[in-house]
Amino acid sequence: MTNPDSKAVSPEQRHLMIAEAAYYHAERRGFQESDPIADWVEAEKEVDAMLCRTPIPTKEKTAKEIFEDHLETQLKEWDKQISGWKRKVKKVDECQTAPVIGQFSAKIGVWIVRP
């Protein structure tokens, strides 16, 4: 449910936002095995959650400043996710390349010792 004090989004705008989100749900699946009602319900949850999180502009903060704050928060969250993925990739690389490097070094050592 949307913020009852919010006049930022009309019922018509909310309906359009839900319709667009539901379309993208179906599109992601290639419109295969589509359940329009399930897509709509999921989209409605997402849009309402987004609208509840969206602060209302005040005299202290403009809509632009609120958007910038939200964007900064989202970017920080994505940075954390990317850092986690990088750590995982580094661990995998170390596990997979260490034996190969050891074997390669051994061969190089043999080649260097033997003319």
C-alpha cells in the first residue's frame, strides 16, 4: 500500500507503473509460461514497496536531493555486492591457478637447468 500522505503518485500513475513492471516480468521470461495475474501481483508488490520507500519532498530537501540520496544509497549497495563477487572470483582464481602455476614453474625450472 502506498504512503497515505503522499500525493506524488496518482492512482492512474500507479496503475501504469504496475502495468509496465508486469510487462517486464513477462518479457524477462520471453513471454513463455506467462501468468499475467502472478506478474501483476508481483509488480504491484514491487511498485507499492518502492512508493512506500520514496520520501516526500519537503522544504528542507528537494525531489532532486532525495533522488540523489537514494541513488547514492543504491550505488553503495551495488558496490558492496560487486566487492563480494570480486572476492569470490579471486578465491576461485587462486584455487584454480595455483596448481597450474606450480606445474608451469616446475617446467620452467627444468628448462632453465637443462640446456
